[in-house]
Amino acid sequence: MVDKKRKHPKEIIKAEANSLNFFYADGTQALKKISLPVYENKITALIGPSGCGKSTFLRCFNRMHDLYPGNKYDGEIILHPDNTNILDKRVDPIEVRMRISMVFQKPNPFPKSIYENVAYGLRVRGERNKRVLDDKVEEALKGASLWDEVKKRLHDLAFNLSGGQQQRLCIARALATDPEIMLFDEPTSALDPIATMNIEELMAGLKEKLSILIVTHNMQQAARISDYTAYMYLGELVEHDETDKVFTNPSKKETEDYITGKFG
Amino acid sequence: MANDKKVDIENNLTLIRSLIAKHKRHDHIFAGVGMFVIISLTITLLVLFLDLVFDGYPRFNLDFLTNFPSRRATAAGILSAWVGSSLVLIVTFFAAVPLGIAAGVYLEEYAKKNWFSDLIEINVTNLAGVPSIIYGLLALGLFVYGFGLGQTILTAGLTLALLMLPIVIVATREAIRAIPIHIREAAYAVGATKWQVSLHHVIQYSYGGILTGVIIGMARAIGETAPVITIGALTFIAFLPPSPVGLEPPFINFEWLEAGFTVLPIQMFNWISRPQMAFHVNAAATGAIIILLTLLMNGLAIKIRYNIRKKIKW
């Protein structure tokens, strides 16, 4: 894993994409030769204008594209420390999703109770022991800073929560299975500023335990919370570096134009 | 100058107002036509129903429900018919519902979209429109003679199940399609398999729609006459099939499946084809009961759908 050419030698690589191409079923190439590391216990933010492929890239990490026929990956995403290429056809996408969880743009709790939402990932894994489930649910809800608000109504329907609470519930659901990486696809774009702040604080705490890859439309958000930032444009990776550097001294003209608002 | 501008605005306003008035007229005309259609349909149904009720009124008593058919019109009842209808519907339910739901889930969640699934789709939709007598002929050839099931409750139940199957399949698929994609993705994202997604989510969130389809299908099956006549239901029957539940172990028996039977619409048809007016009263009373049952079942379907829509809002 130690590579002399590596830009950030002090970081541990948790996952890395190597010349990843991605084609949608209609033949359009959404990702072009993307190589990008995701560092352990760091937040990596993906920014770029709409349609640049950042969500497509994120969804490669849990093989979400497999759900729809005709999509094609080319290249690899290596998950460390076991060096599994998670895009390999022989690797079961379900195994990948059990290691890498995801939080979506719009809060999408199941129409079940708060408890069942959080416990679902464990139930899928066959966990039936009520004590284990109770403990894990509590732990996950605490991890998502939601426990105090819902501990008295765990068996209420999740739809009765506010939008921000629902999104934290989705984070708890993604957290309950102890993932190695968590993917966030614009997790705050449907939320108000206070709920957004809660979730940003939450992410800062989460990275102690796992690695985070987040797509965001909001450049201030990327600057506030991420350690590394990748700027994508038209399916290509333009620049990837420490967030401070990308925002204060980008090495590429395109990046500078985008972050200063000349374009995008 | 200022005066000119004021006149301009006033002219403009008159124009806008006349436009709005014109467009609103379209609203009123459409609402009127719609209302007329709905009311005339409702009144037609109501008149038919009330006509049956008035004609059959003398027979609305408990004896009518507990008597076997008889040569004397006033002593005749629909006991064997309603018991037959109920038993046939039980078979229909247990045959059509699991198959229909399974087929719907398979088509929506598992089947690859290609020419073959298109072909199945067209066929299923078509089946819903096939005249019921065709199902009767199919059942006569397949169940009665092919499988040697005879002219029994089992045969009738399976025949009506064929009739109901496309309704259940279509209802299941429609209900499944109403589940938003992001809920499905959320389940897959935590590592669920297709089967887990189908069982824990798809079926659970769509059962309101499925149930509606099931009830509407049953309401159709209860009034079906042609296919049941084709397979040879008896028209005069003065005994009951063996009871499905008993007082002695094993408490449940399946002998009734092989019994001869009649159903409500056949009983009605039988009475109406007699020359004596007294039997026509019986037919009207039976007709009123069939319509009442259908109304009750459809009402139940609407109620269930309403309750579930209140609970699950995407």
C-alpha cells in the first residue's frame, strides 16, 4: 500500500478507484477513467456541477447500479485491507452493501416503526436475538444523535418524525450494521439549515469510526466538513487534494472557476 | 398621459376578465356533464336494485336462507346455493390469491424486461377480458375431463380462480409499482436480497392494493354464472356438502371439495326460467342478495384502500 508516488503518504487508503469507467444502459459514458482514493477515517467530498457524475461515482461503491439492467462498470474499486475489487462480477453486490452503507438524498425511512427501521440491516443479516437488536438499535440511534429525541417512542411510525430526524434515522439505519465506509448522496439537500448543521456535526463525529464519501452540491458544506475534496466535471476527475488546498489554492484553472462561482 | 395609461389598464382588465369567465364556463360545462353521467349511472343501478328488492320482498325472511329449493315456491330457499357459493369462493380464494400475488411479484421484481415478459404482460391483460364462458369450456376440458375432478366444488372453485387470477395479478403489479424507487433502494442498500425486499417491503406496502384487487375479483366471481353452468353445476340440489369443519379430530376435512353443488346465480337462473310467477319472486330476492353481497364486498375494498392510504404516505 505504500507508494512513493502517493500524494498523501500519511493517510491510510480504505478504498480506491482505479481508472473507473461507467456506462449507463443507453450507452452514455458517465465516468471516464476515474482514479481516486478514499482515506480511512477521513471525509472525502465530491463536488461538481449537476450531471458531472459524482452521484454515479458514489453509487458504484455499493453497486447500486446493479439494480438496473444494462449498466456496465469497467475498471476497479479496491477495498482495503483485503484488496477486494468490489466491482468484480464474482463479488456479490450484497456482500459489498453489507460493508459499505449509504444515506440517500431524500430521507427514505421505511413505513415501519423507528425501531424496525434501524434494526432492518441486522434483521437482513439474520439477527433475531432481541437483546442484541435492542442494544444495536440504541447504539446506532445514539451514534446518529437521535436517541434522546426518540427513545420514548421507538415503536412510532418513522413518518411521524421531522425531515431532519428522518434523515438522522436513515443514518442510524446505515450505521447499525457497522459499515466500513458510509456513502452520503447530498444528505442535506432536502433539509433546513438547522437540520443540516446537526448532520454535519454528526458526520464529523462519525469519521472517528469509519470512512466517509459524500456528494454535495453545497461547496461551503464541502469546505466545512471534508478533509479531502474531489472536483469532477463531465465524468472526469479534475482535481483531488486536501480540502484546504482545493479551496484556497487549487492547482487547476477549472477548479478555481467552479469554486469561485465563475461557473457552475 | 396618465389618463391614457389608466384607460389601457382598464381595457386590459376587461379582456382578462372576459377570458377568465370563458375558461370558467368550460369548467362548469365539464363538471355538469360529469355529474349527469355519474348520477344517471347511479340511478340506473339503484332502480334495478330497488326493483329486485320490491319484487323479492315477500321472501326476505330467515326461512329463505335456511330452506332447500322446493317444488312449492313459497317453501323454497337458497340454503344449498349460498353454502355452495361460499364453499366455491373459499376454493377460489386459496387458489387465486397465492398464485396471483406470486405472479405479480415475480413479474415486477424478478422477471427481466424483454420480449418474453412483454408477451406475458399482454396475455395477462388479455385474460382479464376473456368472456367467462371460455373459461368454463377450458375448465370442462381440463379440470372435469382432463384431471378427472368431476363436476365438483373443487372444479368450480378452480374455474373461478382462473377468472380471478388476472385481476389479482394486475392489482398486485399496480400496487407494487406505486412503491417509490427510493424505498426499494434503501432496502437494497442495507444488503437485502430480492426475496427479502419482496417479502419485507414490496408485499407489505402493497397489500392494500392487492387486497382491493382480491375483493373485487371475488365480487366478480360470486356473480359468475356461465362458466359454472358449463362445468355442469346442478340446478336443483336438496342436500349440503359435507361440512369442512367437524367436531371430531382432525376437525377439518376435504370431502366437501368433491361434492356436487349449486351457486346463487344458478339458483336464480333456475327460478327465473320457470313459468310460475311465484318462483320469479324467489329469483328477485336472490338477485337482490347477490347485488347486496357484491356491494358489501366492493365497499369493503374501498374502505381497506382508504385506511391504508391514510397510513402509508410516501
